[in-house]
Amino acid sequence: MKNVHEIEIKLEGEKWAKCLDSAFKKANKEVKIDGFRKGTAPKDIYLKNYGIESLYPEAVNEAIGVAYRELLENNDLKPIIEPAVDVTGISDGSVIFKFTIITKPEVKLSSYKKLGVKKEEVKVTKEEIESEVEALRTQLAEVVVKEDGVVVEGDTVVIDFDGYVDGKALEGGKGENYPLEIGSHTFIPGFEEGLVGKKTGEELELNLTFPENYVEDLKNKDVTFKVTIHEIKTKVLPELGEEFYADLGLEVKTKEEFETEVEKTIKDKKNAEVEDKFIEDLLSKASEKLEVEINPEIISEEVHRMIDGYANQLKMQGIDIEQYYKITGTTHEDLHKQMEPEAIKRIKYRYVIEEIAEAEKIDFTEEEVQAKANEMAENYGIKVEELIQAYGTIDVVKYDMKMHRALEILKESNM
């Protein structure tokens, strides 16, 4: 492919000697040579004992950065992913690296205007308003103990439970004074349904089966839960009125004014969703007019970025990525393959926006970029220096500004 460049860089003389010397100083601190304390043996004594070859791995690690900087200084190349690097020769006098540099592939966008994509019209129905009103009432509902009556959908029951599989206690299958909302589907199918119609103080057994999609060692297995119902709690919804409106932070007095506010909230949310879909549809349509051959390495790097993001999301839920693989019965390779189509789509969308920015000659002055950086830092509650450090360079701020303006032009060109 035309955007793949293989370049050899040879470091020799003082440059390589500095890397070897730095490697020696690190290695010398870790070894014990008879007659010397750690880190005090002269270099010639160290080399006599361990040989200069022992310094090569650490020296190469340092030399890669030196060689790469030299490559970028002497070649008009802009790598878009981390380069692959191989050591093709090494001795006490020199080291030779072969870098495989991948630059942005050739991209052609035939059209991005008048794509025939229509923006949906936003409507809010009476039923949607009523449903949202009920959701808000539920949100501020008072939970009270149900002294009489039975468990119904929406109630919260406080229970003790013990699970048994093959006559043995189920690991993690025991709970005391556990609050369970009926209808939340927190437990396996049949558990919550089995409590409906029961009363406070009842003891019962639920004979159930773990579902097919459960963890490997329990799926499809029979399980018995012994359950005691200690308490039933139900929700009492507030009445519509000024007190309720105030609790929601609304300055309205009548039901009509309240419903108008609810309608506006729903409409704002729908408008945002419609806007997102309009942009997605435009990018999808424009990417069909994109001519580009994407290197597998570019796709792979995008996938790895996505996997890292997904792993961070799981971590916030208390799940390690390795646990995820075990629970789902998948591997890193499975997830990689699963994410490839989305990665390709993201890359194409990015190229579409970049091509529009170039075609429209979008640019910003240093003052405009600095002002935007200041605004962003203020919004995040940090210093502008911290923002730029997090981004790596202020050029990233400029890039984001260009991409945002290109998206605006894409929308304007298709209204």
C-alpha cells in the first residue's frame, strides 16, 4: 500500500555509545560483582563478567526513541498510528532499526452536499406526556410499609433467602434482609414472580432453573431457594399540585403549566436524539461516497482503542475485562472481531469529516484556538495548562474545532 513506508535508521558512534552507557548504569545497580558493592563496579569489570550483549536489550529500548525522532526530523512523514519496529542489526558499534510507518491513506470524497437525507420532525403525543408525568410521580413516590395485603408488581420485599444446588448451599446464593423490587428482574426468571401474591411472614420454597445464558457451571441447573418475607413496601404516588411541582424544581402552579414544561423536556430530548440521528445518517450516506483503502493496522489500532474504552466502562461497574471474558465465554480475539465493523465505520466517518474540513478550507487563528482552550478549561474547572497537557498539544483543540465546524457545514449543506 502506498501509505506504508519502510525506513532504516542506523545509530552509531556517540549516539549508540550513550545508549549503551545508560544501559550499563541501570544494569550495574542490579548486579553483585565480587569485591564491589552494587552499582560501583567499573564498566570494564562489568563487561568482563557479563559481556556487552547483556546491555543490548535496555540500550535498544532507549535507542528506539532516539532513532524515531531522527526519522521524523529527516522525513516528511506524519504517522497516524504507532510504528512497527524491528532490530535488523546490532553490535557494540551500532544498531540498525527498520521502522514501518503508516501514514493516512489516500482519501477521495466525491460528494457531501444534497445527500437526500431528511431530518425527522419532532412530535410529542399526549400519551408520552402522561407517561412522563407518571414517571416523575414515581420518582418522588413515598415508600411505605404495607401492613396488610399481598406482594404485587412494583412492591419492594425485604427477604431472607438461601439457594441450594444439588443439595449443597449455593456460593453467593444467600442473603439477609435483602430489599428486592418486584419487576426489576434482579434475580433469575421465576424468583420474583414466585413472590407475587405472598404475604408478610410467609416462608416458601422456589424450585427454579438457571437460564441457558447464565455462567457456565450453573446454566440449565436446577436450584431451590428457601425464602422468608419479612416486610412488604409499596409506593404511594404524590398528587399533582404546587408542592409536587416545587419538589421537582419547577416554578409552575397549574396542571396545564406543568404539562407544558413536561412537553418541552420531552421535545428537547427528542430534538437531541433526532439531531444525533441526522448526523449519523449524513455520515453514513457520505461514507458511501468515500474512496479509501484502510490498512488492517489502522483498523486494529482503532479496535484496541475501543476495547480499552469498554474495559474502563466495565471497571467502573466493578468488572475486570478478564472476568468479562470468563462470564461471557469469549476471548480478546472474539471481542476484537466483534468490534471491527464499528471501528471501520468510525474511521470512515472521521475521514469524511476531515475531507470536508479540507475542502472547505476550515482553519482557525492561534487566538481563536487559545480562546477555545480557555473556555474548555473553564468548563472543566481546570487550568488551561492542565487541559493542554491532558490533550498532549493545543493542536488537538484546533483539530476538534475544525471537525465540529465541518459537521456544521455537512448539516447546513443538507438542510
